[in-house]
Amino acid sequence: MNKILLGTIFVLTFQHATSQQRLADNVKSTNQICFKVDTIETKNKYNVTIRLDWMDSIIELNYTTRIKYDLEEARKFRRDSTYLPSASDTITMNKMRTTGAQNCHSYALDKFFSSIQFENLVFTKWTSLKENKYMSSILATSFIKTKSFDAKRKKCKECSFDKGSLIVFRNKWDTPIHTVYFDGQLFHSKYGALPAKEEKTVDEILKIYWDSMKIEEYQLDNEKLTDFINRKNTKS
């Protein structure tokens, strides 16, 4: 996976569908969307930041290359040069690092693309979008907003979403502060470094993202995808 992310082009395949609803039934073809990869920052031995060309925008991902207990880091954190972790300390820390490697945006996109059998090498359990603004870029370039609701007093009584949708929570500055995947019954949500969780209602999510002002539904936009591919093929 490391070699794919850091050395080559990402390829996602899709077959043009006649409607958004039937997209998942038609993801079987060979049309390509390519993403250039560049390492722009190395945080430590096990984490890097990479920059991708996502269609007509640039996004940045934090990518965990390896899960390993970092004794040097642990000693600095504890300000104890003699500290030695117990077996349970090591296991607990490694579990936390694994769980925290993916944030809510990456998790929701991972679930979304998996549900429509869309080949996905970008949004995995080892990646997280570096900033919320990159989720805005992804939505603007490749998705279409299909519904929008106002959140009032940490509730959304009128919220009703279609199966297989990305659900985006925005604050008063219109920033996408949280993203979940809706499978028709449950909302698949990940809260920061905590394990993913399935919620039955939007109100459960609003208890945590209480500053949400709008809740929006998104689907892949076939026109944007087709236009991008046509322009890419024209250039080549």
C-alpha cells in the first residue's frame, strides 16, 4: 500500500450510470481518474503527509505507514528517560494509534465507496484528511448536494436521508466539521481517534457535534466525473 500511495498514480474506476441511484450497479468499467502523489511532510518515522490531485482540486492526507510503539516519544511525553512500557501499555498504545489513523471524513468516504464497489486506494483505515477544508474540495469537485436540513437545538426533526448517502454536518461558518455514511438504517460515524460507531439517529451525532447548523446529503455527481474524464482524455 505504501508503494502505491507514494510512488504511483491512484486509479479509481467507474462506469457511467443513467442515474445517481443506479451508480453502484454500474461500477464495473475501466474509465480512470488519476491522482498525483507527493510527500510534503514527514512527521516522524511512521507518519507522513501527502498531497493528491483530487480531480480539479488539491487535498492533503495524513498517512500512517506503520504502527509501532515509539519508546523515544513515550519517554519525552512522560519526561522520564528511564521509562519502560509494560506489555499492556504497548498493546493499548498501538490500538490507539491504529484507531486514530483514520478520521471521520476518511471513514465515511471509505464506507461510501465500498458500498458502491468503487475501487478506493485513498480513503483507508490508515489515512485521514488533514483539514476540514479538503472535505469541502472533495464535495465540490465530485459530489452533488441532494438534501439540506437545519439543525435546531441539537436536533433535526425533519431530517430524512436516502440509502447510500454521505451526510455532512456544517457549522455556522459552513465548514464540514463531520461526515458520516448512511446505509439506509444506520449512520456510520467515527469520532476523532475513537472507534467507529453506528448511530440510529442524527440526534445522537448532534449531541457531539452540537455546533452543527446544517446537515446535508450528498451523492456522487456523474456529470462532474464524466466532464473530468472527458477533459483529461482530451489533454492526453
